[in-house]
Amino acid sequence: MEVKIVCSCGQRYQFEVEPVDGRMPVEIACPKCGADGTARANEIIAESFPHPSTPVPPTTSIAAPPAPITGSSFVMSMAVPETPTKLRISRPAPPPDTNDAA
């Protein structure tokens, strides 16, 4: 999703982000003044997701305990989470130095 922020210094910046649990996966800062923009980005992300109208009640049924594992051929597998991506913010190149020190 695209997030657009206007910093208190007046700088506008935007970026693409894939929220994790409805929040920013990394901290962000204004490219001009360095102010933290993470809280504002989280607000914008929260506004774009619908709020559940009624909470889902927990299940109250009691399940039977799992059967014991026997034998020597048991293999346990675990899902490995993807590596989080780093946030990239483009900044314009500084103007060339026009002062000739000759």
C-alpha cells in the first residue's frame, strides 16, 4: 500500500509498504529533518483497514489431547518467515557546488 506523510517541517514524502499486523514493519523518518514518521504512518495504515464490528468470541469447546508420537521416523518441520524488506526513501541529489576554488 502507498503511504503519504506530511511532516511538521512541511516536507511531503510517500512510500510503498506491506504492513505487518496492520502496522509499519520498520521505523521511518522524514528525509528532510529526520523526525520520526512511524506513528503517523501507523495511523494512516489503521485508517485504511476496516475495523471489525463485533469481536469474535473465543471457542469454548475442549478438544481431545493429541495422540502421543511414537516411533523413530518423526520429523518436525517449521515455516521460516520471510526476511523483512528494508524501507527505501528516494532523496533528490544535492545541487552541484558552483563555487570554484581556483
